[in-house]
Amino acid sequence: MSELENTLIDKAVALHQKIYPCAKKERFADCFTIHENRLFFWYNTEDQSTHVLYIDVTAGN
């Protein structure tokens, strides 16, 4: 995974301690979306709530 993906995963763990892949995904690597220069990370928490974090990316990444 990329450095930006790992950054988002680390941030999610800092916020929620235990996180899980979103929906029927089996790996965190499948939980990312890029849209309009933003990298989104979708994940679930223990209470089955879905959360999303994002980070801006530059054209060079």
C-alpha cells in the first residue's frame, strides 16, 4: 500500500482503535477510492458503523 493509504489507516486506528474493512471487503487495500484529487478510506468500527477519512493528493502522487 502507498504511504498515503497507510497514513489514513493509522489515523483511523488512532480515532477508533479497532477498525475493519468496509462492507463485504476482506482487505483494507480494497477500501480506498480516489475522486477529484482526494484519496478516501472507507472502514467500519466495532459497532458496525461506516466511516470515511480522506486526504488531498497532488498530481505527482
